Amino acid sequence: MNPLLPLDEYIPDGEPRVFDGRVYLYGSHDKAGSDRFCVRDYVVYSADVKDLSTFRYEGVSYRKEQDPRSKSKLVDYYAPDCIKGNDGRYYLYYFSAGPNTASFGPLSVAVSSSPSGPFEYLHDICYKDGTPVLAYLTNDPTAINDEGNIRLYYGWGLGRDFSSKIFGPLYRFVLSKLCHRDLKTIKETKPSILSCAYCELEDDMYTVKGEVKAVLDSKTTAKKGTPLYEHPFYEAPSIRKIGKWYYLVYSSNENNELAYAKSRYPDHGFEFGGVIISNADLGYKGNKRPKFPAGTIHGGIAELNGRYAIFYHRCTNDTDFSRQAMAEWINIDKDGDIAQVGITTSGLTGPIKENGQFPVARCCYLYNKRKKDKKGKRAIVSEQNGELVVTRVKKGTVIGFKYFDLTGVDALVIHGSNEGEGEGDFLLAYEEGGAIVGRGHYSDGKAEIKFEKEAQVTGLFLTYEGTGSLTLKTIEFALGE
């Protein structure tokens, strides 16, 4: 279920890759309450594609001190991707950032004989003369072994329109300082340095073959009035070939949604396809309000036992720096199009059958129906004393789960902290905003709710209508006699 991994694990930017019947999840590595992205070593988790209920910890795959830029200070490892090379080995493409590095420096690759690692540094991505590739803005590499052709994509689009004739010079000046590129390079990089870039690699897996070029527009170069202008390339490219189509999944300038473009060709012709998922359900069935604290997003598509899934992450601890791996099933229709799917708790394993303690922190909806959520005041999923809980629950807070198999369940008990908290009723509905089918009074850290209507496979939506601020830990499901 979601999150995919143990609740004390924070793996964002997930790239799922299937090797020999197992799906391996490669990602960055955050921690609870961090003050910056990706502060820990790379680790790998995997699962049997026929049994996605348990992801196995494969261990540390690549340590920060292995990167040549880790000298007096360790670098941070940003979003990686892994492919199998023509020689049968596994190649981990990544980007070093943070302390001891300049913004948008070289991309790198490490190699291992196993998909789970450990990996060893191989080389920076470079031209034939050994010069590091710095064309466009080096960020978030993704790769594909396309019938023996090694194709690499990367880039950053900023999410702002820099095409203004009046403010263009100022924008370029700010960009040069931000990205450590000189003004001449920014002006001469066409169609814009803010683009998704593409290149092909030699058999050594790190030397560029041919030219580096842009393949997808950011907001600066997308045509105004088009869907791509509204959902332009920002960052987090992820490439897949499915049938005859190349799918380029990316984070748009909305910064909470994974969109996609598709083409019959790997190096040109990508056209906007739509949004696959938002980690706040924005846009899903016309929704305009965040249903969960929105934030950065990054992920990719995997075929798992004949079905397709999108992997992504959610934001916790009231920050973008503590993100957790999630996944949902998607459908690719006969024309190759993908409709947006909603966020769920059940994820890839189907409706959840529970008759014991269930963590409230696995909720997929968390917002206040009465007022606009504000950072620092909104209800959040947060780690406290090593336990993931839902805190800052106030009057009007909605906590939603999709979906449970509640066959035989006739009551639930909400357990929370009883230290200096509020008191009042919880209302229960099976659908968001639906009819109230249960009510229970919360006091002394507990509320019991008896179902007034039988339910089978359904959602659970709890609304707090009391006073104070609550911290909630678990839901206990009680079976009828």
C-alpha cells in the first residue's frame, strides 16, 4: 500500500526498473525534518512483480564519499536512474549537488554487476575530448537502452517564462547567477537553455555520440495558449518506450504534477499528452483544491506483471525535504494516451483488508474543508519520536483513505495522543463529502465510531469537529460478531 516502503523511509524521485522479474526502485534519499534535499546515501528496494505487497531492502547502493566531488564535504545525490548496458552490467546515472559542488555541474554514472549494487563511480558524462557535458542545465538524468542504443535525457526548465522582450535581459542576468552559466552561453543555447535535453552515448556509457539538443519545451519556449504552455517541462524527466511510443514523463511548472509528452521518435516530435498524477490530486476530476500537502514530484512508469503503474512521491513533515515513495495503477489506451489517476492509500495492492491497528499516517487526503491550508498551520504527516503520525488536526480537518475492504467491520477506534489535546466529534463518511455514516466523540486520546451503514469496498473519510489540536496515531478496526 502507500507509502510503498516502511513509514520511517524517505525515498523520493522514484525510478522503477524491472530486471529479471523484480522491480527495483531507485531514488534520492531524504530524511525526516531535513533542511535540504537528498541528504543520505543511495539505497535500493525491490519487489517481485507478481507480489507487490512487500518491498525488500537491498541495502546501500552508492555512498556519497564515492563521488570524486566529495572532498572536505560530502555531496548530495539527486534523482538517479538505472539501466542495463549492452555488456550486461547496470549503470546508475546521477547528479551531484549540494555542498562542495557548483550548481548544474557534470552528470555522472556509476556501474555494478548487480541491479541492487553496490555501484562504483565510473565517469562523468563527457564529450569525446573528455570535456564534461554542461550543455543546457544538467539535472535529473534519465536513460534508456533502446535496442542497444543508449539514450540520455536531462534538464531544468525553471517554470517561468523568460521570453519577455522587456524583462528578458534581467531574467537572463538572474539565471546566469543562479545556474553558473555566462550570459553568452545562455543567449546562444537554442531554443532555450531552459529545456529538456537529449543525447546518445557511446558503448562506454558516458561519452556523447553526436550532438546534445533540446527535445521538450519549458514555459519559455512553449507556444502560448497551448496545453504545453500550461504544463511545460520544469524538471524530473523520465523516459520509457512502450510499444511504438516514447513517453517522456516530467514534472511541470505546477510542481505537484507528473505530465507526459510522447513521440514516435526518441530525439524529436514530443507532443504534450496530459497529466498522469498530482500528489495533491489537483486537476483530478476537475479538483482545484489540494487534498494533501502539495510539493515537488518526480517519478516514472513501470510495467508490472502485464499492468502499468506510475511511481511518484508525497511530501511530509511540512517540507519538500522529507518525501516518501508512492505508486498507482494507470491505463494506457489504444491510442497511447494516459488519463489522470487519483492518489490512494491502497496503491498497487488493491483494497486494504484490516482488522487491527492501521497507521493514520497512511492517509491519502489531508486538508481542512473550512479554510485554506497554510504552511506551518495545516494538518501534516510528521515523524515524532520515531513514529509517523498525523498532527495539527483541528476543527474541519478531513482525513481520507482510499480504499478499504470493510466487509464484516462494524466499528473503528481512533487512537491519538492524550497530552494537552482537544475534544469533540469525529464524523465518518464513505465518500468525500458524502453522507455521515458514523459519529464518535474524541476525548482522552480515543474516539470509537460505530458504522450506521454496512460497507464493503469503500473509502473512509474522517472529519474532526471538535476543539484544540490533535495528534493521531492509529485506527483500530473492529469486526462484528
